[in-house]
Amino acid sequence: MTDSRRLLPEWAPQEAVILAWPHQDTDWAPWLEKARSLYLELIAAINQANCGVLLLIREADMADFQTRAAHCQQVLLLKANPNDTWLRDYGFLTCASEQGMQPVEYQFNGWGNKFDARRDNLANRDILARLCKLPLISTEMVAEGGALEIDGEGHLLSTALCLLNPERNGAMSLDQYQAQFKEYLGASRVSIFEHGHLEGDDTDGHIDTLVRFTPDKGLVIQSCFNRPQDAHFDGLQALVDECRTALPDHQVFELPLPEIYSAEGDRLPASYANYLINNQQVLCPIYGQPEDKVALEVLTKAYPAHNIVALDCAVLVQQYGSLHCISMQVPQGTLKDDVMAQLRKGVTVYG
């Protein structure tokens, strides 16, 4: 690392959130209108926090979107056709540095070559980098944003199941991962958890479905305390215990686990931990389940200084993800002045 570059926590002030608009030629086709309705609700909620949206969207969908989003305040449309909408895993990360806000990217290979991600992997270099004040820093290592969680002191969390999938970086060891995270992201401490995984999760146990930091030494954990007979109970209880051992000075907030199945009878990896911190609000996924109420109560206690906003993400979990997975925050000071000026003009097309 050439300077004091450090990855910012999600509660750092944000000027934008990156999203990708669902369309009929993706896996969203069976639920397209429901997915698009949720995206519009999410965009409106982000705008309410005086935060813009950078929206990757096909040129053919722009006119229709502008009609649908006439009420939105800050949306910049970026012509693109990514493979999927899971921006958390291929959108650039942002580090504070001596030069300013520095975009940093890893390589994305579809969660260990499970899916085609070639167009996703080009989004930063071909589209998003030109919006930033500082040039994009790129490393050849494969990693996803959803696999990384950091607090304001540089303590980075991840999971061994995800990192050690050989389809990501071959035989790369956990010690090598820790060294890389310290070099490129300025992590001062790295904790890699051995336990915890949700059935149906294509990501191999991303940390953003399991454990999240709060700004005041709290840990929000996707637990299974409400379902002692569930197949997830032992693994998630072991994760809670592992977190208490690794961070004994942190207050633990356990989330209940919902039980949701696809039309084909497959268990879906619904997680209440997959929320987005967006300025002074926490955008929280709910699923139309009995556990929704308790989950929101837990998050209200975990983030007392934030407004808790519930968004029905039942449609997202049909594709095995949720709200945090589809979004990537952009901290204040990252985007060029002309980009910010255009972003404040309503719903417009960039360039």
C-alpha cells in the first residue's frame, strides 16, 4: 500500500448508491414487475436521504424508466448491460486516501465460476471509473464486496468458506488473504469466521448475510435462536459464539431466521442481516414473514441513531439474494463535480 488508504465503513456519509435495473432478458423475468417496483421504492428511499442513484441500465429501457421514475429526485442513468444486478459483488469499493476517495476493485468471476460474469467484471473499468475523481485501482485477486465487512477502526470481517473456494483464487491461504486486505484496503485487523452458512446461498457464505458491524461497537448477527429445530441452528449458534470470542467488547444483536421456500420447494437464503446503511437510515429487508417484526425491533436497538426503513424484499430472495446484495454505496467526495451536478438535476442520462 503506497499511502494511508483504508476502506470506509458503510455508515460513512454517502453521495450515491449504485444499482442495476432488472430487465426481461435476465433471471428476473418471472418476477420482473415486482422486482422493478421494489427498485423504485428503494431509489425513492435513497433519494429521501439526500443521496443519488447511479443506475446501470440498457439503453432500450431508459425511456420506460424515466416515465416510471418521474417522481425521483437524483438518478443518473448509465448505459450498460451487465450480466446481473448484484452490484455489491462487482461494484467498486471506496477507500479514503491521502489523495482523496479512491475507487478500488477486485475481479469478479460469478462467485467462483458458478455463473457468467464477464460483463459484470467490466462495469468498473468501462463505465463507473470515469465518474470518479481518482483513477480506479485494480487487483487481479478475485473477491466480492459482499464477502467483506469493515468498521471505522479498520477491523475487517470475512468467512473462510467463501475465501477458500479454490475457484476464486486457487490455493491462496487465509494468511495471504489477510495480508492482501491489509495492503489494498488498509485493514488493521482481519477476522475470518469458520461457521455460518445459509442453505441455497450461491456466494459460499458472504459475510453480509451473516454478521454486520454497527457504528458503536455492536455486532448484528443472523442467528437462528427462534428455530432450535432448524437445520441452520447449530451452525449459526456456533457463529454467534465465534463472534463473541473474537470481539468480546462488542454488544451482540441476534436476528431471527425466517423460513422461506421457492415454488420448487428449495429453501431460500433469506437474511435480515442483508440491509443497507444509507446516511442516517438503515434500509432493511423484510419478507412478509412472522419474523419481520422482531427483526425490525432488533435493528432499531442496534442502530438507535438511524431511521429504520423496511422494504419488502420477498422478490429478491427468489433469486437467492436481498437488498444489500443489489447495492453498492459511494461515499461523499468520490464522484467528479460535474457528475454530482448532473445527479442533482432529477432523472437524466449521463454523457
